Amino acid sequence: MAAANACRILRDCRDGLGFPTSYAYIRHCITVRVLDEWDEEAKRDPKKYFGHTHIRHPAFRRLSHLGAFPLKRLGGRPTLVARFIRCLSNHAPTGWYRNRFRTRLNEPSMCHLHSGQPAFHTREHVLFDCDHYTRKHRHSSIEDLLSSRDPFYEIAEFLRDNPTALSFEDIPGGA
């Protein structure tokens, strides 16, 4: 099956120019084909491809670990990029993540960082409600944030202003 796919990719890539002889060209063709297939899959059913809790916005469609974006736009700071990607994918170390993916470990899931009663520790709680963090922009929901002028900038700015937000330093119950 893998050999058949490789032959199909090479056949599609050469476009009548003869059989490719360069390893770099073959690799390029395979990469282009795979990226196109991923893009088609994402367009066909975004919730299935990205997941139900992934923040979906055109500004976040072409994030890549291979290119300079978002690393360049986030000032070349890998820890900020990691927290940014965790925020988008909802894979930050929150109580929600712990309850969803680490249920057998019975870890704490309530936020005690803010004033008042403990609250369920979610990405939305951190971004919009928890008074432990400072905010320059007030939003009430993910949809509200995504309707702003530049949600990429606003999430990045929030994470810059709050270096422990969505990090392992602020996990429920302490590190």
C-alpha cells in the first residue's frame, strides 16, 4: 500500500516531465501531496480534523512547526509558542484537560488562584474569568475573542502579560 501511494504521488508530481531522479524532488512531491491531503481533510470536516475544542479561525489555519510562523510572530520564544499552541488546541495543563485525558490519576481540577470560590480550571476560565491574570482586552467567550480584530495578537498578548498562564506552573493543586 505504501509503495502504491509513493508511485501515485510520483506519477502525479512529474506531470509529464519524465521520472524524477532527485531525492529532494521526490521528497518535495510527497510533502506537497500530504499537506494538500491534510488541508482537504481539514476543510471537509473541521471539527473531526481539529477536534471539538480547537480554536478555529483563519489566522490559525496554517500554523506549522516547520516554518517561522508562529515562532517568528511570537518573538522567537519557544515557551510562549508552546503555551500558545496549547491554548489553541486546548491541551494546556488545566483541570478540564486532566479530567478529559488523565481521569485515572484523579488529579485536582479546580482553580484556587483567583479570589472567591474555587472554579473549574478551563482554558476559558484562564482567558476570560480568573482574576489572577491581567487582561488588556475583555472578552466573554471564545466566539467573542475570535470576532476581535486580531485574535492571534490578543491571545499572544495575554500570554506575554501572564507568563504562567496555561503553563505547568499554574496547574490546579500546584506543581
